[in-house]
Amino acid sequence: MKILVLGGDGFCGWPTALHLSDIGHDVQIVDNLSRRNIDNELEVSSLTPIAPMGVRLRAWSELSGKTIAFHRFNVAEQYHRLLSLLREWEPDVVVHFAEQRAAPYSMKSSWHKRYTVNNNLNATNNLLAAVVESEIDAHVVHLGTMGVYGYGTAGMKIPEGYLRVKVDTPDGEVEQEILYPPNPGSIYHLTKTQDQLLFAYYVKNDRLRVTDLHQGIVWGTQTAQTERDERLINRFDYDGDYGTVLNRFLMQAAVGHPLTVHGTGGQTRAFIHIQDTVRCIELAISDPPARGDRVRILNQMTETHRLSDLAALVSKLTGAEIAYVENPRNEAAENDLHVANDQFLHLGLQPITLAEGLMQEVTEIAEKYRARCDMEKIPARSLWTQAPVKA
């Protein structure tokens, strides 16, 4: 199967491309290397050393005997490059990771808000429009986020994408299924909720085949492919903008910094290991929707944890202290979160749990590369709301 991975140099895109290549698919990558440029902007780098793209691809070829072609261009801006590639190569699947993925980064300033909206929505619309114009029958697999639901359950388990509702009318009760009401918590999450509407429209109007994966917070660094050689190693972001909460805890423990828990730590989040992420992509590709089917939505997560409990777990493993700090986000101090993920379990996913893999991350990644840590980049400084204007 021919698979095009948009954003294939990124945190999830790179290991996905290697995994799909390793199991026998013909893979090509499109990326404009924007994530590397954001590192330059923020004056921070991955804790793990990230090789240049050419070095990564040569290393994979040497180790696996397989070749991954690379195209450097901006999907959000260079529509005709994308259209030409689709027409010439005719991929069976397009995996879409080509979006700015960090909520804190999207909230840094008005420029970052506008950049995130322009990049993410144009990338998604350009892809869908190009699939239609090229007249190929490609299955689009998109990496979305659990954040489209917001972080509350309304007293029930969050379903997989759709909610059955009943509406009273003068003629009686009407029952129908709608997209689960979105409740984005940042500009980044807002773009993902709008992605949902783009997918629904193109599926209805042009009969595209789309799978939208609502993913939880990813933890872990290595997959079976990236751990073969340091030149293939995946990103480990620990800074206040791109570092996910668990990676930040692990990095803080490794360098002797207190674990910074925002607010009360009563926020509950969904998690998934990076190895399970690439496996979920594989499963989604192997079970595509038919033409005419509605957007297939799957919740790509394996477990939920309250952040205070997560900090306590890392503290127990490492001896790190816990520090409660002011929450920079505009969110509820505490929430419960119950999520359905029946479809992936039915397809055969066998999750890696925190209890199984957490200590490996501490010893093999955080402690090994601790000398590369810039302590000044650990605090989260992007604020969700500006201070009120003084009278």
C-alpha cells in the first residue's frame, strides 16, 4: 500500500512513517521542517538529539533496506505541489499530521494564534480539496485530539465522536446522532474542532473516506523502529510550550527539579504511549470506512489519570519533590474524564500502560540525556488570558 505521511518529521509523524515502512508499506513523507524552526524561535531543542532529515532517512535505509522519499514543502501554502504529488504518486492513504500541535504555543500571542489557525485549517482544507481535485480514492487518516471534547464528561462516558440526542418537537420526539458538542480549551484545540466540520462536509459533499483519531496526551519516546539507532531517535520535548505533562515530570525528576503541578492537580487527562499511537494508525489504515460512510471517529487513548496522581507516581519512582504552581491555563480546577475506546480494543490494540513503561523512560531517556536540558525552559510561561487592563 502507498502511504503519504504529511508532517512526517514531527513527534508522531516520524515514528509512524518508520512503523508503516517497516511493516511493508511504500511510504513517502511531506514536511516543511517547521517544528525544527519553532525550536529555533523558542531557543530550545529536544532533549534527545534529532539528526537532520537526510541523516534520518539514510540511517533508516541502511538499517532496514527500505527507502522513504521526502518532499519538503508547506501543505498549508503550496497547494499545487500537494495536488501534483497526489496525481503523480496516487497514494492509497494520506496520514495527516501537518498541523501545529501544541496548545501552549498556540496561546503565546496573537501572532501564534493566527499562525496556528492559518496553518492548521489551510493544511486540512488543502488536503481535502486536493484529494477531490486529483480524483484519487485515498483514505485520509487525521490525527486529532481528545481536547475537542473539552475536559469534562457531563456525567457520562465520552462516546467515540458522536452523540445520540432526542429533541422534543410539536409533532413528537425526534432522535438523531450528532457530533459530540465541542468544547475547545485553546486555539490549537479550536482548530481541531473545525477540522471535524471540514471532514464532515467533504465526506457528505464529495464522498471522501476519512478517519479522525481523537488522541490523548502522548507519552514515551521510542518505538521499535526509532530505538534501533540514535540517528532515528524520536523527539522528547520538555519545555513549557511543547513538553507534554508526563514528559515534563520525567525531565524535572531527572534533573532534580520539583515536579510542577498546575493548580490543584485535579485535572484528569487521557494518555497513550507513542508505540500505541503508531499501532493505532496501522489499525485505522487496515479498517477504512467505505465511500459514503460518515467520518469514522476513534478515541485514541488507553488510560486516564489525574495529574496529581501522575505526579505522585513519578515522585514515588524517582524521589522527586512535588511543587504546586499557579495554573497558566483557563480551565476547571478539577474534572473527571471517562472515555470510550472500544473500537481500537476490538481491532486488537494491546495497550502499553504507564505502570509497565514509565521507569524505562526515566532511565533510558530522561537520565541519559539530562545534560542537554536547559533548566530555564522548564517553566510554562504561555498564559491563556491576559491580565485585565487597569482603569
